[in-house]
Amino acid sequence: MKRHIQSNIKQLVGAYKDGIINPQNVIDYSLDDAAKLKILNAFVRLCPEAAFHQAKESTFRYQNKQEKSYLDGVPIAVKDNFCTKDIHTTCASKMLQDFIPPYNATVCEKLFNSGAILVGKTNLDQFGMGSGTVDSIFGPTKNIWSEDLTSNMWRIAGGSSGGSATAVAAGIVFGALGSDTGGSTRNPASYCGVIGYKPSYGLLSRHGLIPLVNSMDVPGIITRTVNDCSLILNAVAGPCKYDSTTVKKEFNPFILEDEISVSGIKIGIPEEYNCEGLSEDVKETWIKIADLLENEGAIVKKVSLPHTEASIFVYSILNQCEVSSNMARYDGIEYGHRAEDESSTEQLYAKSRAEGFNTVVKTRILAGNYFLLRRNYEKYFLKALKVRRLIADDFKKVFNNENGVDVLLTPTTLSDAPLYTDFIKSSNRDQCAVQDYCTQPANMSGIPAINVPIRLSSRGLPIGLQLMSDNFNDQFLLTIAKWIESQVNFDCLENNQIYAART
Ligand code: GLN
């Protein structure tokens, strides 16, 4: 039987409706593929029993023409920092390795209510702190495009949602939730050759997404096509009574036209993104797509976002301040790993944290507390907040002044996926400073951004570009992304050797 998993969500659901295939077959394929591709380490946990049960129910619904939605029976994956009721949610950390949430994150609840089937929870850097999916108690995730997965010549999947991006790129699921605080959805999407979308802050609920930096975190969506991305978005977006930062207005589902014209659309090329360390391959790709847009009638022009370079420093300070406050909940008593120490409450806290957190988390807690000391608060935290405002204002101006643009086109990452052995030579902080250069500013200002895979580098690895637009202009952003997608015709599964070898 033809592998319908290779299609898109609309085609899959069409095949369900026509009785060509049913959700039980597809879930069998998904779980089978996940097992065969264990070497990638995309999943920290598979959920076969629940998935088989849901697939059976979904199959029954299709037989009776009672499907719940256009996502009924669609296999999905969820990053392991979203709470899933009765299913372990570990944040890839020892601290939460035994944590079983009693409720679903709102976005998960909405997906499950729409009939989507959870195949498994995916790997990440502990608590989402990283850009490689290399700092997990379950070990690193390997990039499916690696030249060689068995020797040490394999490449990182990017992060911190590397497990989700890999599960999608490998054709195991149609879509996956990631989280995006500084680029964690877009970065792995770029390295794995898939769509990675960071919605406007406030469009999706953060309730049940274990917080990293509350003022920047958003649930992200990873898929193989822009249409699939918007279908998932339509199922999960909207106000949530448990998250006061969601916009109160009812969400109007996005409809992406099939016939799109970019004629007259204003595209900005921010000069600050042409930065040190940008590879020739990425630069060429960037120019190629800018030219393509211009040839089709778009107005492409250079713009300036002058505070871009400050972004990495500001992000780092604010991130660590919020991390130090967020991590205080893990004391071994209310939550998380409890050390064996009964000498005093303080000792129990200290030992539980010493054992439960990795060095990256501990370093951020310490740095955050330092920045928040009374004598440092104004010098670091307040100053960083002010510069954050300047970064947000850069975007506001570039989108809203008289000569404003509609969309910004930039690289997502500075190069294609690095080799694991090269990547881990630098510290987590240095990795983030390089990896997140193009992605962090969007989180600082809350604007939507998306990675669109474009082509393969000279080494045969995916290169993606990033589009950003003004706050809550998400539908427009996805429309332009869809246009680019239709022009470049990058099919992740067709290009992918490992996938091809399996089919
Ligand atoms: N790399 C960044 C960090 O470690 C971003 C992570 C993310 O977006 N979750 O903080």
C-alpha cells in the first residue's frame, strides 16, 4: 500500500474519508517508523497504547462519517516540555524525570479534542535551554540529513525542539509542537528542512508549557508544509482563561489562498543580519530568494534594525533573570526530583537542585540571581529591559513608518547543521550567541516569524530562510511563506536519503 504518510494533512484526511487507508494503518506506520529510526533519538517516549486506542476510535468515526475535525486521525508529536495528562513530561531533565502531569497544556488539549493522535513526546535541551538538542538526559538527537549516523560524523538536529523537527523531517508524524523562546522552533526546522513557525506572542496559550522565559515563550508549530502548519494553528490558537497573556479576541481561522501574488508586497532585507559568520551558502540562498521575489514584482529594499547586535546580550540577561525565578519552584518538595537528605530543608533544596539540574540550568540560575541582586538590578535587568524596548521599536518602525515594509526576509541560521563534534566544542552560551543571532529579536518583540526550507547546501544539508512580520500579521506571514514554498519546491521527504531508503 502506498505510504500515505508521505502526503500532506489534507490528502491524508481525504484518503481516510475515501476509505483508502484508515488511522489505524497510519498509526501503525508511524510507530513502526519511530522504532526503525530509534538511532535519531527524536522521541523520549512513545505512546503506543493510547495511540492505538485513539486510532481505533478515529477509524470508527470515519466509518460513520463522524470525524471530529480536519485533524482527526492525524499523527502528531509534542515536545516534552508541554504537560500531557497522565503521560510523563520530563523537560529532558532529571529534575522532572518522574513527573506525570494531571492535566493537558491548552494547546495539547485542543489538538487531542480535534482528533489528532499523539505518537510520542520529543527530545529537547533540558528545559528548552539550548540550540542543539544536545543537552538532554536522554542523549542528543541526530539530524536525519547527517552524512553518516553511525560514526561520529553526524550532525545536530538544532534545538531546543530538535526532537520535534526530526520526527516531522523523518516522516514519522505530520506535525509537532515545539516551543520558541529565542528560536527553538525555527532553528531545528532550518537544520532539518521543515517549516518552523513562531506565532505572535499571545496568539496561542502558554498554559501547560513548562516556562523558560514567560515574557518570550510561545508554542511553536513544525510541519512539512505551510498549509499543514496553518491547519494545526487553526486548531490550537485563541484565548485561554488560564493564560492572561493570550489576546481576548476570538480567533478567526486562517485561510491561505492557493493563488498568491507577491506583486507590490514590500520586503525588507535588514542589513544587520548580514553578519559575521554568515556562510556563503546561506548568503547566496538569501540573495536568490530576494531576487526571486523582486522578479515577481515585490518591492525588495534594504532596511536597518540598528539594535540587532545588542539582542544577544539583552536576551541572555533577561533569559537568566526569568530562569532564576522560574526554576525556584523545583525544590524537591512541591515539585521534582527529591534528594535523600533530611538534615535540613535548605540542604534538601540544595541537594535536590544540585542533583536534578545540569550545568547549563545551574549556570543560568546563578547568573540570573546575580543580575537581580539589589546592587545590580538597575545596571543589568532594568537596562536590558530598556534595550529590549529599543529592539521592539526597531521592528515597529520598520513595519509602520511611511516607507515601512510588510515582511522581513533574513537567514534563520548562519550555516547548515554543524557536526556534533564541532558544536559541543563551545559552551552553551556561545552556542546560543551564534545559533540564535537571527531568531532571538523576534521573541524580544513578540512578532511572528517562520522558517521556510529553501534548498540544499553544497554539502547536501537543508538551508532555510526566515520571514518576520508585524505583530498579529500571522496570516499574511504564512501566505508569503506559502508563496516561497510553492516556488522553491523543497520536498523534505523526497530529498531525504534515509527516508527514501525506507520506502
Ligand atoms: N537557545 C536559546 C536558549 O537556550 C533559545 C531556546 C528556546 O527558544 N527555547 O535560551
